Amino acid sequence: MSSTIWGLIDDRTGHSGQVLGVITRLGVPYAMKRLEYNALEKLPSALMGASLLAIDKGHSAPLTAPYPPLVIAAGRRTLPVLRYIKKQSPSTRTVYLMRPESMKDIDLAVVPEHDGVVPSANIITSLAPLHAVTPDTLDAARREWGPKFAHLPRPYITLCMGGDTKHGRYNAAEWREVLGRATLLAGHGSLLITTSRRTPKEAMDLCAPLLQLPHVLHRWDTGKENPYLGMLACADGIVVTGDSLSMCAEACVVGKPVFIYASPTVASPKHQLLHQALYDRGLAHPLNNAARLDWKPASSLDDVGIVAGEIRKRFSSIFA
């Protein structure tokens, strides 16, 4: 058996970020195994069993012996692969970082609280979705981007713009409101604005003419390097649209005031549960008339570190 642990990743940034965030915190050698899929990927994972049937083997990383002592995965399509590895190597420990449809061949699942799963012997919960934003990545981003923002007056208010969800769509008035409230928070400072793949073009077009303060506006559709981590790292306060559970969680790692704009037309019940949990724990505030920069969060969110510690504890022989 190899001493290197594996992380299974695919083309979903959110899934890969969860795996990368946890695996790098374990402090041991690891290999990220990129998976590409064929037409069978759309079938329910339960039908795939423990197999590589949906894997495009010609374009995926090899999944052959020697197998690892531990493999970590996230995303429905990785489940048959996770189970395949367990079948080939029963001593390999398997960790899945989302809610699985079945715990078959999974030694530990880590499920966000808002999914409503009851913890058990092999299921633990995290407050929020896991991700790859850590104190180390923020320090590196601060060193890289801090000098690029140095010409701008402080305070820096970072605005992380998401987009529409299956639950609903933002309207123009809501985009104007979130930008207006971020502007009020900045006062005589600056706005650092980053958009995401789900931010509609009309929202990005709407922002530009309304910006009166010194600012940096990153549009994801330009193909330019995304300053997202740098904007988080350098922020004096962070405004995030509540449609992205991951962005809410990542903002709360920074240890600066975080304000969530939670549109009732866009936020699903699951979104609302996470927002309230962050408010209740003093990690974030709603973006409303009471939003002020003169408060400090009770702590910074470190779900990833907690989960990594639990993995090391449960499977201690791997890390001895």
C-alpha cells in the first residue's frame, strides 16, 4: 500500500476545493486524482455500484495499485470511484465530504449542518460547506495583491457577487441595493468587487455606471486573473450575496466583519439555515440598515481545520 493519500477531483470547482482544503490540512503527502467522465456520468451513482463505468480512463488519472491508506472525495459522480477503490483495497479508509445517498463503503461522511443529517458513528457535521480558503492561502494572496490595491483609500469593502439560483433570480433593484449598501459601508474608502460564473451579465453591466468610489471591478467573463482571494485577504469588511454557500463560508475565514445580502427571492431554505447559523455564532451579520464596520466577529470559521483534525484522530494509524 502507498503512503500517499489520494484526493478525487473533477471539473466542479466547489467539489475540488473541498477536497483540496481538507487534504492539504492533513500534513502528509497526497496526490490529487483528476477524473473525467463519459456519457454514463448522468446515471444515478447508486446504479454504478463500485465501478469505473462512468470514468473516461483515457483522460483520467490512473486509479491502480498501490492503493492509498486514505482517499477523500466530494461530488455525486465520485461515489462509484470511491467505492471501487474500497472494493479493490478494503483497508483503504474512505472519506466523503458531502451528503451521500448511501453510506455503503464510506468510512466517514462530513455533511453541512443545513442538510439536516443527524450525526452518527460515521457521520459528522460541519457548520458550512468545506473549501480551500485557509489562513495560509490568504497570507499568500495578501502578499500578492496587497501592493496592487495599495493606491486605493481604506477601508476596503470587498463585494463578492454571486448570482441566480434554482430558487429564484435577483432583479435590478436588488443588485442596486447590494451595491449601494456596500458603498455606504466603504464611506470614503474603496470597493473591491469580484463577480462569479453565476453573476448575470446585466448585473455586471449595471454595476459599472453606479460606482462612485475608487474601486477594482473584476468581471469573470474577461478571462483575466481572478483577484478573489486577494480581495478577501485585504478586506476591512466583506459583503457577500447569500446565494453562494461556499462564498459565505470562505468570507468567514478571514476574521473581518462579514455582511450577507440574503434576497428572499433567491435564498432557498437551505441558504437561510446557513445564514442564520452564521449570525447566531457571531460570524456574520445581515446586510441591512444596522450594518456597521465597528464590530468584530466572535471568531473566524475553521471548519476545514476541525474536519482535518477529526480525520487524523479517527484514522490515527495512517498519520503515525
